[in-house]
Amino acid sequence: MNRNFLTLLGLSWGLSIAVAFYFGRSAANQSSGIEAERPIKTSSQSLADPKTTDRPAELAGTESMADLPETEEPVETDPIALRESILSNIVDLSNNPQLADTLRKQLAELAKTSPIEALELSSQIPSPRFREQATNGVLREWAESDPMSALQWIDANSDGLTRSVRNEQLIAAYAGFAQNNLQAALLSAGQLGEANSYELRIKSRIMGDMIRTQAENSGVVAAKQSIEQMPDSEIRNRLITDLIDVWAGTSPTEAAAYISSLGDNATEEQKRALARSWARNDPAAAASWIDTLDPSDPASSRATRDIIREWARYDLNSSAEWLNSRPASPEMDRAIGSYTYHAVQEDPASAMEWATSVDSEGMKDYLQKRVAGAWREEDPVAFQNYLDSSELSDERKTELQEARSWGSWQGRWGRR
């Protein structure tokens, strides 16, 4: 971590809190009448935690005791007993890996009152993976109440750690920071370095998680306003992409209108994020939107593959009809590859026709061999009939007969 960052953070701490309060109040006032705000999750709910769900109000109080799920054994809170249990579980962990989750929770509980001690204890865990998980849990808990101290600890104890481990600590701390003061966390993360692509990626991930959480919990208007308060930069563009990905999952037409409002400033990735997210729920509508883009726009051809990947899973005929209407391009070959992957499972003969239609000779060879391998395994008689009736050379027929179907279809052409 850039040490100048922590110095700046300390000097601007009080100011960032005040500014964050102003921004939060301003966003709440301005968003009324535009979008119904959803309640913000409490600090006990984790940032971007897929296990966290909101319980519908209408179900409250309707369960009988018999209907209630078994509750987890509560974590010991007595300081002395908690420390003894942690030490015991560290010793027993090598023989009972299932204790890792209990140990992680115990250390997070201890971190509420004694974070330094919790970190010292977590460092005694022999398993590198469990040690990292426990340490990150402590840092996240600590940063909820005292983010400055947690970040300073990371900076002071980074020697000897790999960049990956150190940055996971940073991500955990900022996740905790954002629980109680998301705007201040955004301002703080905005001061992280961008000296190289790796730093830029980590910074983008940290701030992107915050924007996604804000969009999901407080609404896209609040998240959009947070982004609009930032200066133009690569990070700002990446955060807009994160926002669009969330927005398109719930209101794709509004997200499309927002992209349109950006004009020439809308990036290829932002357009593709809209197409990908929209295609998960309504690929035909996403395809119609792509048709409105200028054919020379790189997003137009590249998003075609994103849409086909989703659409062909459910409707080979409609997706094929749309694919046929698209202009030829290198990216179209990749879209055909995605379509062929799904088609071979239903209609190998048709899949072979599609594989033969691509312009790239290298990809054509790859796809034909993959289709041949799958077809031979599924219906060897029909595959042999295809070879016998084809005008392929004997050498090519032999190559296709010996081709293998790669189940995952992951190779030089990427994931389908």
C-alpha cells in the first residue's frame, strides 16, 4: 500500500466523514420521486455476502417453533473462556478442519474488543488458507469500528506477504469500513494508488464492491450520484460499468437510457455490461438493443457473443435467426463458436454447418473437430454417414474421426 495514502487518510479523516454525511443526505433528498429507496442493510449484514437475505415482513411471526431451522451454537463471549477456546481450537484444527469456521467466528468476536490480540492468535493457525481467512475476518470486523487503525496495521505488517495476500487484507478491511460509512470508505479508497494495472484492478474491485452494494441496498440513484461526484478517470468508468451491471438486472431500459445519455463517453465495457446483464433475463430484448448500435461500434460485435452465450441455451432457432442477421467480423466467429457449443448438444449436423461457416481457418478447424468428437460420441452411425456423404479429403475425414470432444470447451478460444 502506498504509505502516502495513509498519511493523507489520517489528515482527511474528519473532513471525509463530514463530506460523506453531506453526500449521503444530499443523495437521499435528491433521489426521492425518482426511485423508491430500499432500506439499507444493518452493519451485521456483510458486504456483497450471497448468504445474506432479507426476510419478507409478511412472514414475520408466522413460524411455529417446529418450523424454525436449527440455530448455530452461539460463539462464547466471555473473554477468558473465548481465548481458551480459540487456543484449543487452533491446536485441534489440524485433526479437525471443520473447526475452521468456528475459529474464524471466535476470532471475529474477539476482534470486537481486542483486534490486535485476535490477529496475533490468527497468526498461530498452521494452515495458510485458514490463517488468511481468519485474519481477513478479524480485519473486516476491526475496520467496522476503527478503519484507520485496521488499515494502518495492514501497512505496518505487510513485509513478507505476497501481494495477493496483502491485497485480500485490504479488500476485507474496506468491506468492513463500508458497513458503517460507505461514503467515507469510497472517499478513502479513492486515494489508493493506481501506479500500475494491478493496483488499478484492486482499487477498482474495492470501490466496485461498494458501488454494487450501494446500488442493491440504497438504489441505483444513490450509487449513480456517488459516482458522479468523482472526477473523470478510468476508475470512474469502471464504477459506471459495475453500476450498469446491477441496474440492467432490474431495470434494463433505464440502464440503456443512461448509457444513451453518456453519448460518446459510454465505453465498450459499459455497453457490454448492459447487454450481458440484460441477456440473462431477456436475451431477445438485449439483442434488439444491440441492433440499435452502429455496426462499426466494437461493442456491437463483441456483445453479440455475450448475448448468444445466454440465448442459445434456451432457444436455438431464434438465436440462430438473429445471429444470421449480424454482419461478419472476427468477433462473429467467436459468437458462432458459442452457438455451436450449445447446438451440438441438440443438433450435431446443424452445429457442423455453423462450425464450417466461420471465416477464421484456425477456429473453423477447432470447431469442426470439437463438433466431430461430440457427434461421434453421441451418434457414431450418423456421424459416419456424414463423413461418407461429405466431399472432405480422406486426410480431413481421418482428422475428424480421431478428434476428441473437450467437455469443458475451454481452450485457445476461451470459455463458451
